[in-house]
Amino acid sequence: MEVNEGKPPQPWTYKTVGDTLEKDDGVQQSGAPRSRLMVLASDKGWPYSWEEDEFIPDCYVNCEVDRAWQIVKGDLTKWFSPDAGDYFTPKKRVLIATPGIGKSMNAGSYLLYQLLHCDAEKLQVVVYSFGGNTTYVFDKTIKTVTKIRG
């Protein structure tokens, strides 16, 4: 693995299948190491690790994590387009995978990272919830984070 700063080139492509995207690569051999697009590092860790009272400074972004973002980004693009009008409502999305594979830590952290980097004029607030007792409200216009328990 090589460490570089900045945004990496996209090492894979996607194809549209029904209402979703699939990695366009044929069949991957079982047990083969997954390619990583990037590793996001944070001195403070990621919200998932805050909830678990762990310090996990690195978020690994592989094709499955990026695919989840591409789907959400597609919804946002439609929602923010001038043609959306009053009729467009983003679809509810559920991320399903094997326990322990990185849904909360990697996918959740990467989605949060990308949403916080969206244009603040179009997306002013991001709400990040663990489905339990803790929710974080990121107000991008005044640059604050509010932690809500209960």
C-alpha cells in the first residue's frame, strides 16, 4: 500500500442494475484482498468509535463503501437539481451486510465525511445517528456539532 495526500483516482467503475449500482468487474476470487480507494485518518477518531469508547483513527474506503456513497450522491444530485421541483423525495436507503464488515465504522464514517464536504449552501445540516441513544447534528452554516442523547 502506498500513502499519498489528496484525492485518489477511481480504481473501479460501476454499472447500473435496477435502482442501484454494482461494481463492474466480473467475479472476484473468494478471499482475494479488497482494493482500497483511500484511508481517511482522523486524530480524534470517527463517531462510531466515540460511541463504542474506542479510539479508531482510520476509516478504510473500499469499493463497497464507495458504492454506498455513489448511491447517496446520486440521490443528492437529483434532489439538488433545478428540475427536481417539489416532487422529488430521496429514497430511504438501508445498508445490509455481514456483522463486523464495516457498515457503521467505514461506510458510516465515509458517508459522514462526504456529506460534510457537500456544498453548505445546498446541504446545511447533517444528522448522524447510531440508531441507539446518541445522535450528532452537524450544522455546516455555523460550524457546530451538537451531541444529543436519549
